[in-house]
Amino acid sequence: MEKSYLCNYKTMQAMKNRQKRAIIIGATSGIGLEMVKVLTAQGWQVGIAGRRQERLQQIQSKNLDVVATECIDITKEDAPKHLLTLIGKTGGMNLYFHSAGVGYQNPALDMEKEMTTVATNVTGFTQMVDTAFHYFMAHPDREAHLAVISSIAGTRGLGAAPAYSSTKRYINHYMECLTQLCHIRGIHHIHLHDIRPGFVRTAFIADGHHYPLQLDPHRVALSIAKGIQADRSIITIDWRYRLLVFFWRLVPRWLWVRLKVASK
């Protein structure tokens, strides 16, 4: 009887470990919200976080596969503690998806906008991603995916949005460093994904500026999910932006800094 109980317990634990559980930070709007819809439709159990508790509850009430919510401001010191709380509520985590970020067209160099961008896209990003990485390290028995939204803006410096472009470059490099770190330490169960969309038709770019080649947010989310499933470390969306980035990387610096290039 004891042997049978132990066998059943191990089977239940194995099944639990195989369940797909995702944590989405920045889930109340934009790409984060679309990823909630896509992942739950694909059978994931999802825990969501954002700064607006009422919005989180609205999303959960419309989707039963959103099993937990947590109000998190990633710029606060207690954000990692709240992330761990959310993971516990969700029953574990196989995918950490980071979609929290800010950015501005800021050619006037408004100091408040610049520092808010750095606090969110650098300090907040780093403490959240590191917390997720440590969690995955403590659970080597399961495949794990750590995916973050950066931007094609990180591939070249954009004078119209200095802090935004620079912080996205930071994210690009940080993810590259974590990928190399996994190879150095022989970590094989953590898969890292740097997601670089172009202009996505969300409230994020509804600032009165004109942005060409705007992408549908739901199609972007579908492409992201497909890229994660295919284990692509860099996911640039879509083919037009892949082509754009290829060519603008060929532009020498002396010429690039003389060009008038939009951001975001």
C-alpha cells in the first residue's frame, strides 16, 4: 500500500512539473495582454502582474486560465518578493515573460522621462529577470523559458529617444550575457529569448507621432509564442523589420549619427 501511494505521488508530481505555467509581467495592456490571450488559448495556466489591480481582476474575470494576479511595480524594491508570491499562487513557473517597459520620444531630454525610462527598463528589468533566473536555477528538473520584450531600437542609437534606445540596447546585451553565462555554467534547462518587435499598434505608440509599418499586436503575440516554441534566442518581428535592421547595421557610424531616424 505504501509503495503504491509513493508511486502515485511521484506520478502526480511529474504531471504537475509537465504542466505549462507562465508568469506575464506587464499583462494589463499591449503585447503583454495579447500574450495572455495566446498562451491561455494554447493551454497554459497563467499568472499575471501589473500596476493596476482592478485591471488585473478584470482580465482574470474574463479568462479562467488566468489563475493568479499580483500587483507589481517593477521599479520598487519589493518587486522581486511579489514576483515570488505570484509564482507561488500560480503553482510554479515554466515561462517568465517580461513585457513591462516605458519609453518616450524625448529630443528635449526631459530629465524626468529619461530617469523614469532607466528606472523601469534597466533597474526594474534587471531585478525581475534575475529573480526569475534564480527561480529557474532552483528548479533544474523542468524546462524553463525566460523571454523579454526589447525592441529593434536597441540595435542602433536613436537620437529622438536616447534613454529608450539605450535601455533597449542594455536589455539586448543583458540577454546575450545571460545566454553566454548559461554556456559557461553548463545550464541547459533555461532557454532565453530576446524579443525585438518594431512598431506595434498599441497605446505605447499613441503619442501623436507617426510610426510606419505598424504591426497588429495579436499577430505579434502569435509570432512570439511560435518563436519561443521553436527555441529562437532572438525573435525579431516581422520580416520587414528583420530586413530593416540588417540594412541599417551596414550604415557606418559617421553617417548614422547624421540621419533623422524615428524611434520605438
